[in-house]
Amino acid sequence: MNLPFITTLLILAGLAVLLGAMFLLTWRFRSRSASLLQDDPNLPDDFGPRLTSQRLRYVRWAFALLVLVALAFHFYWGLFSTGPLSENEAFASLKNRRDQRNRRELESTLRGWIYDRRHDAAHALAKYRYLDGKVLRDYPLGPAAAHIIGYGTLLRGDVLLERAVVAPLESASQKSWWDQLNDFSSEDKLPPVGKDLVLTIDAELQREAAGLLKDRRGAVVMLNPQTGALLALVSMPSFDPYSIGDNDKWRDLQNDVRRKPLLNRALDEYYLPGSTLKTITAAAALENRQDSLSFTCRGEGWTPPGSARPIRDDEGESHGAITLLDAYTHSCNQFFAQLGVEVGRQQMGEAAARFGLQVFDNAADSIGTGQMRGLWNSDNKILSDVLAPLNSTFVAGTKITRYDLALESIGQGYVQLTPLQMALVAGAAANAQGNVMKPVIEMGRQPQVLHQAMSPQTAAKLRTLMASVVQRGTAAGAFGGMLRGRVNAGGKTGTAQRAVPQVDPQTGKYVTYVDRAGKTRIRMQEKPRIDSWFIGFAPLENPQIAWAVVVEEGGYGAKIAAPIAGQLVLKANSLGLLNPPPPPAPSPTPTVQSSQLPATQRRQPKK
């Protein structure tokens, strides 16, 4: 038996007891009052107690009749209408599915829906579904969008965009108790429900990016460089939002230090950008009119002044005397190390700041600087806060050596960026004005500029450099061949070496040791991890999409990251995302009659 039926039975029993007690008391009082009145036959007919007794008799019978009607109604409702004896299937269906009282109770304090850019239920990223009279939060993309949508549970709290669609708390009423008692309209008020969100995310592109990363560790960020609209943000490995409420699965997710499925690698993980940072170095040289410099690259490498450690390219690689175009096309480390030192630490720091990086005087201050608040183009503070990425940093103080500056100029050393920041760097090169646009995830917002990274002329030259990488440089193989004849694009590969902790394959935990001072430390792997990077934009003629792809332990950027980006560009093309929006229709010009113009402006007939 269900709870409403049990409640109805209890009400029936209580009414039955009350009705029986009323009849019994009425009968006993009637007999007693009659005998009392008969003891004194001299009492007049208009005697007060006699009249009161007669009038109360009618009131008691009327009240007993009302109770009997209420008893019969509850008896019918409990047994024949909604109870086990009910044969009215239509009524039962109406009660369970369409009864707005039940529906409101189920939907009370719900979150809003989260849609992709199409704003239809078929492409919803977070919604509700009804199952056996229960309301369940549904995540159609599952792990593919978990690091954007997040999850909302009573046990774990609200994470990411699920926090932005929580139903608002009802404020304390300012009405008096009398006004509240007589406020009959309160029964018709809907329960609080969170505001829906329509995102710029494309659900199909998001799903494709997650599928291409598969079980690899890495991230993909794709956006529109002209508006800043975020089209896809994927972090892998991911997690299933449905499993968050399971304590055993939650414990496994937290203890998986090797895969780190709860980590949002697109926003909350630092990477050495490798050769992709040569884009900032090239922009700094172009802005300072040092793009005509030529440097010699030798097999033994180049040693910065004041240092005994050379900076080399791949084993045995030597480009000889080389200029900016060829050095960027073939990603020559020695050239850009020398170029960064020639540009100077101050100019390099200023260029990094214009692209959105936080610049520090020394390396110690750049560690643990927190999140970049206020980055997103949004009036929703909750949304802006939950998506705030870590600060990307660059060190350009007077205490760093030329060797340190040379390493930073090629994306190594004291520089750390998030994938979102690298997508913004690519977006600045693709932007017609050389602007870094504020990223936006809510549809319908007007674009906002974060910084002007470079002049429009420098941005055009930078796009030429990036196009050369795809046409005849390090990305001409898999990426260039995949897009050739379909889409023209520009890009920059990157390969970054990073020291990482050693993980015990048996326990899944970090391997530790005790140093000479008696402190427990984490042992690092003997060989550094090599991450694969590729940033770029498409189409070349009028860029509508920019991206950053990073794959941990992926090796060369052209080997793993570039093919993933190529597949995503083709997917974006099939979705129509590479087509620029139509220009706004010109406002109609009002027609002015010649007779309405001043005599000096009227058209004179030709003679």
C-alpha cells in the first residue's frame, strides 16, 4: 500500500471515531435534558435552557451530517478512486502523470535545463526525465561534458555549471501573518525553479572531441576567435556524472592519482606549452620590428651568454642561417631562443601580458597564484567563478638569466599555461584586429575584448607564419594532408618535456622516499613526460574557429595532437561552424519626397 492510501485510512478511522462519539453524546444529552425538563412541568415554553437545547439539537445533527459526508468522500477516494479497489485506469494515469499538484511537488526546487547552442531538447546537456513517478537529473553526453556541466547532488554538492542553474532559495516573506493567511493565490504559485542556460557549446562537436581523446590524458578547447564563443571544452579522462552519488565509485575517482578523472585539465592543469609559445615570441618580435633578424642554428646548439648549457634542436638537427618564416615553419628552437633574448625580457613580458598571461618578477611568486577571476564574458558571477581557470604565468624579472629567458621563449622553463589560455593565444592570431576576446559560454551576449595582443598588421603576418606550418612545415603531414582541398588552416605544433611524479602501478599511488633531511618526498620519473600540442585556426581566409589540443605523453605535436585537431576541423566544417555569420541587414533608408527637400537640394532637370 502506498503512503496516500495509508494516510486516507487513518483519516477514515479518525472520522469514524469522531462521528460515533458525537452520536453517543448527542443521544445521552438528549435523554438527560428531557428528564430534567420533565421534573418541573411548570417551566414556561420560552424558558432559556429549553430553547437553547432545542436549537443546539439541530446544530449537532447538521454537523454530524457534514462529518458523515466527509467520511464518505474519503472512503470513496481512498478505496475506489486511488486505492487498491480502483478500476479507473484513466484517472490513475491522470493522477500520476498530469496532476499538477503531484507534478509541482516533484519539480519543487529543481535546477534549470542546460542547452547547447541549438536550444532544443534533442541537444540538451542537462535536463530532467520522469521515471516511475520520480524526477531524475539526466546528462545526455555523460562523461563527454562532465567537466563543463558538472553535477549536483545532496551528498557531493553542486559543481561547475550545475551551480549556476540551482533553484533560488525562497526569501523570507515580508507579509504579516494575517496577509499570509488570506493570500489565497499562494496555492497557484509555481515552486522555485532554476534559470535555464543556453550555451554556445555545440553538443556534436563536444561529443566528437571526447571521442577522439578516448582514454588518453589531455584536453581540447575550441572557440570562435572573433566573438570568444566557446564551442567545445573537453578534459579526459573524465567521469560519469551518474556515479557521483555512489560512495565506492567516488572513492575510486578520488584515489586515481594517475588518471585524475576529476581534474579539469582544460582549466585547472598547468602545462609547459613547448613550441606553441613561439607564437607569442614571434608576435613580440613583429611588434618590435625585429622580424627581419637572422640567426645561425648549429648541430651543437646555441649557448646563451653567461651560461654553460646549450639549447639544441632534435639530435643532429641543424638549420644553418635561418629567418623568422623558416624558423617558425620548421620550429627551430635555437632561432627562437636567440630571438627571445634579442627581443629582451621586458618586451617579452609585455607581449605575454597582452595575450593574457600573468607576468612575475621571479619564479617563486608565479607558483600557486590561484584562478583568473573575471575572465568570462558573463554577468553571472557564479558561472564566471566556477569556470575560472588557473592563472597562466610568465617570468620576466631582472633576476632571471638569459638562459631562463631563452627557455621561456621556446615554451620551457618558467612558463606555465592552461589549454584554455593557449586557445586564446591562437584566437588572438586569428582575430582580425589581433584581439584576445573574453571567452563566453552564454548565447546571445555581445563580444567583449580582453586585451589587444597585437596590431591587425602583426596578426595578419602571424597568420601567414601559421599557414606556412600547415602548408610545408611540421604540420604539413597528417594535419595538412587531412585538410588539403577542403579547408585552409593555420597552426603551430608543440612538444614539451615535463618532469612528473612516479606512480606505483600496483597501488596507483605516488612513489615516495625519505631524503637526507628526513622529509618524505615524491620520486620523479627518470625520463620526463613528453606532451603533444597543436594550436591553430580555420579557415585561413576568415577564421571562425580556433583551438588548442594537448595530449599527455603524446610525443611530437604533429603525431597525436595535430590529427585530432584535423578531425575536429572537419567535424566543425560539417556542422557549419566554419561559415561566417551573414552580415546584419542594412536598416531601410526612409524615402524623402523631392518636395520635402530644401530648394538648394532638389534635383534640377538637365538642360
